[in-house]
Amino acid sequence: MSRGAESHADEWDLEAIGCGLPIAAHAEELRTAVQNGCAVVEAPPGTGKTTFVPPLVASSVDPLVASASISRVVVTQPRRVAARAAAARLAQLTGTQVGGLVGHVVRRDARVSDRTRVEFCTTGVLLRRLLTDPELPGIHTVILDEVHERHLEDDLALGMLVELRELRPDLRLIAMSATLDSDRFARLLGDAQVVRVPSTLHPLEVRWQPPASTPITTRGVDHAFLDHVADCTADAASGIAPDASALVFLPGAWEVDQVCSRLRGRTTRPVLPLHGQLDASEQDAAIQGPEPRIVVSTAVAESSVTVAGVRLVVDSGLAREPRFDSIRGITGLVTVTASRAAATQRAGRAARLGPGIVIRCLAEHDWARLPAEPTPEVRTADLTQAALDLAVWGAPRGRGLALPDPFPDAAFERAEHTLQALDAIDADGHATAHGRRLAAIPADPRLAHAQIRAVEDGIDAARARRVVDELTDARRLPDDLGRTGLDRRALAHIVAHAFPDRIGRLREPDSREYLLTGGTGAEAPRAWGDPPEWVAVADIDRGPRGARIRSALPIEEDLALHAAAALHNSRTEATFHPRQRRVQGRRVERLGAIELTSTPTSPDPATAAAAVHEALRRDGLQVVGWDDRAEALRTRLAFLHHHLGDPWPVMDTDHLIATADHWLAPELQQLAAGTPARDLDATAALRRALPWPEAGRLDELAPERLEVPSGSRIRVDYPDDPEQAPVVAVKLQECFGLTETPRLADGRAPVVFHLLSPAQRPLAVTDDLASFWAGAYVHVRAENRGRYSKHPWPEDPLTAPPQRGTKKSGR
């Protein structure tokens, strides 16, 4: 329907809509900013930005745009409840019904018509629209609301819309937030004008009421803490004005319901829950219901939704944020401490209409320890959906887009690996035809892929879609899939195709342990009784003894092989067995990590060589028959490298393993050909690493043995640490007359002498023999001449003849 600008302006009574809203005083500034193409609106909760800005923009559509039927203003909200509530509020203020002048579009609930000029939708809906029809025909302005919450979808939509404006400069773009780094977002939008609406809060009394115990335990939010929140609420609500309402913030729907049940019967005010799992009528009752009341809410009432009449806020100080669990392979919501920014917004809800009270369930000295801002989802969430959206948009990895934060490399690589396994993107990150089909389905790419594959397997399309819709709406997969009421055959196909890396088979017939195709081991729940051989696992969890299956369905081997066909392979494998100390090969058929069949065979040379190298890295040099002779040579060479440097080679074990292809190549080839390690000569191999011609001086610079005055050739011990001195352990009497301590490595390192008694017990340790004979020898002689009377203990050891044996033997 085509209308002129004046007709559009007549549809909106801005004076009535903006009555009592602080943002209405900035109407002209807002108009000017929007006319420039892009704007950033920074306005605290309760100032009316969500209610006033959309009709203000809609009333400003110029005649040329209106005549071309590009007159709709789309406003995104991060949650369905917020989109429905905003549409209902604006429709009420215009005296119309939702679906007329004002409408909303959320998942499986669209209430719009040809007459709709302002459409509220979730950001996910806008993203699907951008990917299916990128030019956004019929849309005059896009308003991204609550961008400060830093949801991943908001970041993507922002980047795509900024790029779209290069093609459609007529498209208006506005980013709105309660708390925002406005200047930064203005730069992302292209030097957009910033409109700041100051807060008009009344006096706010802050009370600190910390609990007696820790709010969060390993099992979740502590029940005693929920009792504490309920007690604080009941006590404080009894002291506020009779016509005032209270608003309680908790991290999730379960905690909301728990506190509601504790409060009922303790107050005369109605107690109403507010969270995303309620139906629309229950949500409307909490938001617009009769006053006074107590509304117990999740973060949806923090900035997205305004609950009227609130003069008391009770803040649990907790929030839920998405975290990707690499073990479970899914993103889950975890309970965390709320940020100071979120706590400030929550508190502001109590002082919008008059003096208010906020009770914070934490100690005042803990305030400074709270994180300043909520964690952006881009840092913690699974990026699989984002990676697919960007690939379909034509910007793999977000290259060239004005995104608030870069993607973490490891998380994005993991997402791309998942998408490649689903055949959704190619090696360069661009979307395949199958990937574009997945992006059009409003579900996680894994579930969307499973829906398509299940239909190809003969599952009715409506049944497959219902399973995917139910699993998507549940936000997580139920613990007992068999009791969901969903079609079990369809459910089994969906789960198997969605998570092919979680198809599991019992390790042993009488075991409760499964090996999953992805390589994870997981234990079956005790409630199962006799576990089936094959299962499609929907969810696993960490336990004290390892991973545990939370929900799964039994499947036949045929479905396992079909769903995980991309993981099905047959190849020759080679392993170096440490006991036999030789390479053995076998032909193995696997489904991912699950071994299906195995047949002994001779491995090809390349496979066998890879097995040898892997064993070398894993088990060290003993793989090649390393013995005491080889180790003795290694320590001698390490000693020379330390004292003389190049060309004497580095001899630490890690370096030898890293350079094995150079000095150990023939032996590695022999091992790969099947030669047992016992038949190899590791010492001869190590000698290949010696430098020439310097190798000719090895026995001179670092001799294996050292001759002492008695004529004995004593072994020199070179320590593992080349910084320590070499050691000669020799009987004291054999060293008579040796006045100068021998030095090795061209005189750089003295030998340490361990001088032994006739019973081979140490008497002295010295690297200065001259000083020992002149000093300590007198005390050693006095203590030992009586004990070892058959052996010489001359007063002058420098002139006495050295002896190996006793005085009688004369040796």
C-alpha cells in the first residue's frame, strides 16, 4: 500500500506515544540523526527508546520512499518475549491491534500485514531475512535494539547491515542501547551521529544483603541462596507503598519458578514469573498485569522489557551466559556473576517513577570485583551458526565486515571443521548449496542438516521438522529422549545425523562403557539396565570418573554407518609394539574412532615409517635399541658441545629425536622394514653425528678412560647435565704422585676425583689434587691408616709410589 509522507505522519500520534517518556524531548535531534542515514541512540532503561524511536522514524518516511512501498521500520530484539511485548505496547498506544500498524515476527509466530509500518522481530529472524533476500526490499529502516548485550546475532546483523548500506544507501540504520560504547559503535556505522538521552532516575537506596553461603555450587544455584532471595523479597515488599510493585532478578527459568513458589503465601501481592519459556499470555500478565505485584524475572526485564510500577528491585547478582563445551560439543548456559553494568540497569528499574530501593544479594566489598561488562558472546559461544551465516552472506570468517570484535581463531576453526563435516562449506569457507539450505532452516546447522538427511532417509518431512522444532525450543536436549512424546524413529535419525561424532558402541558386551566415533569414552546411565550395542548420543556430561551420557537413543548398526558415513574408512595401519620392539601392520575398518574389523597385513613403507617416527616421539630413543654404550657416547658429546660449541653437535634427547632423519635414517628404515630393535647398533648410528675432522680428537678431548699413576685406566663418568664436571672414581693409593688435576675439553673442564678407600668407599671429592695432598690428606690418613693397615698411607703422597693392591702384594 502506497502512501505519502503526510499520511504516514498522521498514523502516529507522537505526542501521545511519547507522553511521560524522557526520550520524547530529543525528537528533533533524533530526526536529524536518522536523516543522515545512521544513528546511535544511547538511552538508559525506562527512557522510552524502544517505544518512541520506531514510530518517530516511521512518521518521517519521505514521499518518494513511501511511493515505492519501502516504508516498513524493522526493530530487532534479542528475545521473543521482548519483541512481542514491544509490539503490544506500541499497538496499545496507537489504539490498534498487533498485526495492523504495528506487528511482530518471532519464531513460528508472525503477526504482520500489508498495513504494518513498524515490525518488531528477533535478531535471528532478521538474519534469516538478510540471508534469503539480502537487499531487504520494502524496509526503510532497521533499528538494532539492546546491542549492548553483545549477542552474537546482533554483532553479525550489524556487520551485514553496514555492508548492505553500500548497496542501498537509502537504508537507514540505528543502533540503540541502554549502556554502550557509543563512539565505538558510531565509527562502526560510519561516523554516525550519537544521540544521548540522560537518565532521569529518582533517588535510589542501595541495600546490601549477602547470603550466608555461596550462591553457586557444583550442582548449580544453591537452594539455600534461593531461600535467601525469597526472604529478602518478602521482607522488603512488606515495607514499600501499597501501590508499588517489586521486580526480582534471577539467572534462569528454573530459579524464577523456585523463588515464585517460595514467595506465594508470604505476600498479599500476586507473584508472577517472567521468562522466555512461558506462553505469551503468561508473559503479558507479568509485564502488563494488575498492580501491585511481584514479578520474578530473568534478564529479560533488565533492559528489553519494562515492567510498570516497580519501586523495589531484588538483584540476585547472578546471570546466565553461553559457554561452548568442547567435551559435549554444544553451547550451554552457565551461571556466572552478573556484571556491574547489568546490576546498574537492574537497579535503575526501581527509580524510574519515584524514589526506589534495590537490594543486592552480595556484600558491598564484592561490588568492585564484579566484571565491568557482560562477556560478548563472540568470545564464549559456539560459532558454527555464525560461521555458516557469514559463509552464506559471502564474507567467510567475517572478512571485510564492520564487526565489534574479531572471532577467536581456535573457536572459528572448530566451527569451520564442523561445517565442512556437514558439507555446508568448502575448503575456502564459502557456502555450498547444502549449506545454503541449512541456513534457511531456523535451527542449529547440525539439527538442520539432520532434518534434511532424515527426510532423505524416508522420514516424513513434518515429523522431522517437529522433532527439530521441539529440540530447538527446548534450548537443550532432554535427559530422557524416550519420554519426549516425539516420534522415536524420527528422533533417532535426527540425533544420529546431527551428531555423527557422538554415535557410540559398547566397548565390550558386558560393559557400560561406550566409545564414541569422535574418540570420547562415555558411561551409560545406571537407569538404562542392559545398554544397547549402538546408541545415538544427544548429550554427554563430565563426571568425576569421566564423561557420562545424559541422553541417547538406541539405534541399529545400519543407521550408525549411514549417519556417520563421512567417518567410515578402511586403511592399513602400522604400530610399533614396545614389547616385540618391531613394526606390525593390520588392515582396519573404522567408523571414526570405533574399530569395526581388523586383519593382519604388511604395512606399506610410508605407513610403517610414520609408525616408527610416532613411536620415537612417544617413547624416545629406546625405540632404536638405545643402550648404555650409546648413552655414554651421547653424554661425552654433550660435554664437548657445552664446553667447545660448534662443530660439536647438540646432544639433548629432544634435539636427537627432532633430527633423527639425519643421523638415524638407516636404522629407521630398517625398523620400518621389520627389523627388530635388538638388531640395531645405536652407538654406531650416533657416531654419524660426529663432526669431521674434529671427530679424530674425541678420545683426546673427552676420553672414555683416564690413566692414573698406578697404570690403571679408569672410566670417566660424564653426567647427564653437561654443565657438571666429569668424574673419575679411583682408589686413593693409585693416585700417589699425581699433583696436577687432569683437565679435559682442551683444558676447559677439570676432572672431579672421587678418591676411594680400599673398600671402595668415598674418602674425599676434589677437583684440586695439589690442595688435597697438602691439606685434607693428613686427616684422611689419620682416620684410615689403622682401619686399612695393609695398604700404604705414606706421610708424603707426592713421592710415594702408587699402588693398586696392598703393601704385601707390591702392586
